[in-house]
Amino acid sequence: MRSQVRGMAAFLRRLQAMDVANRGMLFAAVLLFCVVPFVIVLQSLAGRSAVTKMTERFGLTQDAAKAAGHVFTSPSSTSSTFTGLSWVFLILGGIAAAAVLQELYERAFDAEGRGIKDKPRQILWLGAAVAAAALSGWAQPWLRDVGGPALAGVASLAGSTAFWWFSMWLLLAGRLTWRQLFPSALATGICWLGMEIVFRLTMSNMITSNYQKYGPIGLAFALMAFLLAIGLVIILGAIVGVAWRERHAPTAQ
């Protein structure tokens, strides 16, 4: 019992040291202004609208999809307005998101940053994130058709665990072993699956109610809630894994 109390106290201290609320808000803001535009443009170049992607991901109702359609432009309109300079800013925004994520992991795992030396890893992570998102977008609808929500959930848990495991190892430059990082990766995967279930059940109602109250800006409120949840999942997953590893570490004789 005493060890459990000490473990909980250590976990709470880490949460306080990470300043979870503020860092989660900061990461959500970075995702909104840097990553979301990047994803929308990539979807438009693939000939798919952001509304279609949201409908597949969250199982939006017809009313929610219609409300989202009033906000997002068509794929052809989005891609036609982009120039080479726009792409530069989009890619720099994606790298900035990778840098913020790296800083979160360095803080959670008590690792020192390496400055400019980390840039290649951030660029590599951005490419891996794009590839993982594309694979998930293709596989999830097929898995739901073949095996229903259960199979899609199992695949989501395995895929998110693997992706965040790789992300931690890559952005921390191998300073922790795969085995040391696995508890945090698994905790993040479990939290990620829980987040997806919650938003799949609530996003439609959130979009329609916010749209009726606030108009198009209401969709930004719903999207911001999801992005904030992503930040909290990443931070909590890392801290839970670190706390578990420290509690189960062999004691010195």
C-alpha cells in the first residue's frame, strides 16, 4: 500500500512538473495552425475533401458532415491556391510540430535536447507521420467493413502503439532503449484508442450543436477539443509509462 501511495505521489509530481494543461494547449495550438492545414492540403492533392476524411474518422452524421462542408472548400479549390512558397511554410509548420513533440518527450523522459542536430530526425518523423496517416486512412474503413468496430479497434491500438513507440525512439535519438520506451508507447496507444472511441461517439453532436450556436467557427471549437485531447494523450501516455517503469525498476541491493 505504501509503495502504491509513493508511486501515485511520484506520478502526480511528474504531472505537475510537465505543466500538463498549458503544454497540452500549446501543442493543440501548434497542431491547429501547423498540422491541420498540412493535412488538408495533402488530402486535396489526393482528391479527397477534409469533410470525407472527418466523416470516415469520426463516423459523422449527415447533419454534422453538412455543417463541416460549409466550412471546408473543395479539394480542387484548396490545391489550386497553393504555390511553392506556401509549401515551404507548410513543411516548416510540420517540422515545428515535430519539434514541439520532441520537446514534450525530452521533458517527460528527462532527456537533453541537441539543438540543430535534431532537425533531420524531426523531418524524418514528419515523413513517417504522413505515411502512417495515409496507411491508417486506407486501412481503417476496410477493417471496419471486414471485422467491424472490434477489429478496427484492435488494429488502432496496435498501430498507434507502434507509431508512438517509434516516435519516442526517433525523437529521443535512441537515448532510451526500445524496451524502456514500450510502457509509455503502450499507455499512449491505450489512451489513443479511448480518445478515438469517445470522439467517434461525440463528435457529430459536438459539431452540429456548436455550428448551430456559433456558426462556422463552431467547427473550430470541436476540432480544437480533439487536438487538445491529442496533446493530453501524448503527455499522459509518456508520463504513465515512465511512472510504471520507475515503479517496477529493480531496486539496488
